[in-house]
Amino acid sequence: MAGINDYKIIGKKSKKYFELLATELDFDYSSLEDKQIERLGFYLFIIEHLSNTTEVLDIADLVTDTDFNSILFNERFDDCGIDAIIIDDEEHHIQLFNFKYRTKFNIGKQSLNETILSSKFINAIVNEDLSQLEGKTQKGAKEIVEKLNGNEEWKISLFVVSNEDIEITSKDHHLEQMERVYGLEVIPVGLEQISQFVSLRPNPVNAELIVDNDAIMSFSESSISSSKSYIIRLPLTEIIRITCADSDLRRNYGIEVLEPLTKVNIDYSVLFDNVRGLVVKSKYNKNISFSLKNDPTKFFMYNNGLTLTANDIKAEPVNANKKIRLTIDSLQVLNGGQSLRTIHQFNSEDPKHLEDYLSKSEVLVRIFKTSKDSNLNNKIAEYTNSQNSISNVDLKSLRSEQLQIEQFLDDHNIIYSRKTGDTGLDITKKYLHKISMERFGQILMSFRGMPERATNQKKFIFDKYYDELFLSETFKLELCPEMITSYFLVKKEYEKIKGTVTSSEQKVFYVLYMTTIIQKSIVEIITQLEQIIKLYKPSSGKTLSEARKLIQLNFRTYLDEQILTTTTILR
């Protein structure tokens, strides 16, 4: 159960997000109260964790909340109860957000009544009448209607988010209509779930357990090595015990009465090194719960198991050598975090689940002794997760070169966000910028002369292009801060002229590329790029949008030719 300390930590985290945005916007927030700053930053904090958008400037563009846009952008329009609209074209997922930020911590659950939901917005979507909407709200609604009227299938989710616990007790009838017509899913997100987003450097998690000789297999790198790792078949009751937040229970390997385990929560410290963050309402979570309830004895066959690491593992024969006692120091779950969360969630749903289902289920566990070798930990995490549906960006986030970039940029007051929710290595430091690994990869690709691939082939940046971009001799760590600073300078120039020129990340990447071959101001380069975009005619004769032009190699070649004939080239 989340408490007042979780509430305070989330408030500090939210404030940090707002400060990062204010720095990028050169916004003076000295007149705002702390709780107001926390509330506005809360939107950014939550959206990064529940969507595929990671850059604070991009997230700010998605927020439709009336006060947020009025305070930061001097744009006032009715948000109609929808505080953010995200349309993910890759996932075919429409995400709507309704936020409630409480300025005081209260014990108990907050009921959701119809006044917190958006009758006006939902009704406008259902009836396709957007005349009463305005600003970002109208723009988002228009795009949603277009998507829903298209041939492709779209999933719609309404996230109702509060920094208190939430319980949905009633729904607006327009919302129920949209649930029926479009299959909309309402997902409440409260303080307990949000507290799982916060990554804090954990205290060591130690545990002890006893296993039968026929349920354990040891192995070592060589016959003379004294360092051993283990493969174990464990009941889920033991999985719950050794990963719970009760340190006494973790050490109590001889527990016979299971009732205390029905009341425990997971110790999220064991998931600090896990590459995958919390996935809210995942279909895999449902599948795991279904398997546990309907076929618990076969769960061992259906689940891939858990991969654990430890600084040290001590094994001692006991019970006349019939059993092995294991003492595990600094336990971390590198693979299987979603399974572990779901197992604990399933346990908490009903006290009977432990005895009826979990005690009858087993899972395969691999425990590697890594002796504080972070590089080995990172490789195990990457390779054991590589067969699952985890992005290449997440898999590469644990590589030693990425850790090196993170540390180097931190020394230059830049947050290199390797994981969702990163707000810097030093919570007290005032940072200049925050950049995600994926966005930096796109920046790097642009400076390397491939701006057309930066968006069109971004999924390959941390795959087939990874070695070329990050491990080749052309990669210079000392140039990284300058490249990131240039990116944000270009973004600011586009922000200044947004009333006359349409901005896009594609254009920003081209401007970065052009700075490497011509010596002009950013404003001059933007002007030249706009002219070249208008002049370009594809050989097919078809009319293309700006976005379609910018992903073509032929356009990049045309741009190079135009620059060559009109400008002095730097290289």
C-alpha cells in the first residue's frame, strides 16, 4: 500500500519534470507555488511512463489541460476534461488522459464520479460534432475522428490518473456509449501504481531458501572455479517470499504457515536493474493470471521463468545432504519482471489464491553470481531479454558505452535518459537538458549524414546501425554535449517562428545535418531548407507531403545538390 512518503517522492519527481520543461522554454516560474509546479509536472511525469513519448517538449505539445497551456504558452481553451491526447500511429493506440492532482495526502480511496469525466469531449467524438471544441482539444478530437473512420483498427484507452488511490464507482453515460461503440477501455492509475514508476537506488535485497537436491543444478565457468551459479525449480510461494518487502520473511526459509505471505507486497528494489518498466494493463499480465487460475500445475511449462543475479550466492548442504540451503546477497531480477509483478498482484487479489493456485505452481529460476560486475549484469540482462518483445533501445540501455555516455553528459548537466523516468544521476542538480537514448540516436544519425533515416528507420538505430553509430572510430564522446545543445537550439528557433513555418522533428534533423556542411546561422538554414522542400519534385511526378519528401534518399540527394550550387561547402 502506497503511503505519504510515496506521495512526497512523486511530488518531488513531478517538480523536477516541470523544471526541465521550464528550462527548455526559458520560462520564469518564480511566481508559481510549489504545488502548482508539481501539478503541472505531474502531467509530464505520468505521460512519459504511460506512453511512447519521452521528450519533455514533445510531451508538452500533447497536453491539452487548460491551466497548463494558459500558464506556459498563453493559450487558453476549454480542455473538456481531457488533459492530454496521444495518438500513437505505430501501436494504433489512442490514449486519453484525465488527471487529478491532490495537494494534500489523504488516506483512503477517491471515488470517480461523472463530473471527473469528459461528457463534452466524449460526446463530440461519438457524434462527430467538434464545433464546440477549440485549440489542442479540437485538433486532437479531429484526428481521433479521422482515425476511427479509417479502415485500420484502433485501440482507445482513457487513463484516469490521480496521486491518490482511485476506485471507479460510476460512469458518464456518454463514456459508456463510447465503450460500446469503440471498445474504449477505462484504466484507473493511482498512487500505488505511480510509486512503481519511481526508480530509487535500492538497498540490497537479501534472501535465503532451501531446495531439494533434485530441484537444483549448479554450474561454473570452469572445473577449477569456486564461483557457481544455479538453475532452480521453485514454487511460486517461494518466489513471493524471497522478493517480498518483509526482510524477516525473506530470511525465513523454513516457513510452514503460508498465511503471512497473503499480505506481503513486492519489494520493487529487486527490479531496479530490470530493462522493462511497469506495463499497465498488459495482455501478458492477463495471460499469466489466466494460466495461474486455470492450470496452475502447468504454469512451469507456460512461463519462461526468471533470471536473477546476486553479488554472492552461498550454498550449504543440510538435512543429511538431502537439501541445499542458499543464501543470496543483493538479489536482482533481470528478466521476468512482468511475471513477478503479476504473480504478486494475483496473490494480493484474494487471500485464497496463495493456497489454491500459487502453492501448486512452479517456475524455473536462473541465479547468476556476478560479484558486483555491472558489465556482466548488463550483458545478462540484454541477452536473456533479447527473445522477448522488448525494444532494442531498452536492451542496449544497459551497455557499458551507454552508461559512459550517461556519466559524461551528466558532467555537462545533461540528463541522458536510458530508462523511462530518468531525471538525472543527481536529484539536486539543475540540468540544462534531458534527452532520451532514442532521440540522441536520431541526432547522431543526422550528424553522420543520414537525416532521412533518422525518422524513417529509427527502429534500426539500436539494431543494425548501432555499431556504426556508437562503437565506430567516428563516435567521439566529447562531441556529444555539443550535438545535443545544437538540437535544442534548433528546436528553440522553430518555436520562435511556429506561426509562419511548420515545425517537425524531421526538419530539425535536416537542419542539424545541414550545419555540418554549410556555415550559416540556424535561421538561415531553416529558411533554405523550407525553400528546398518547396522546390523538390519527385521523379514519379506524384504530389507528396513534406513528411513524405523528407524520408526519401532522393530528397537528401537533391538537397545536397542545391546546397552545392548555392553555398560554400564546409567539407
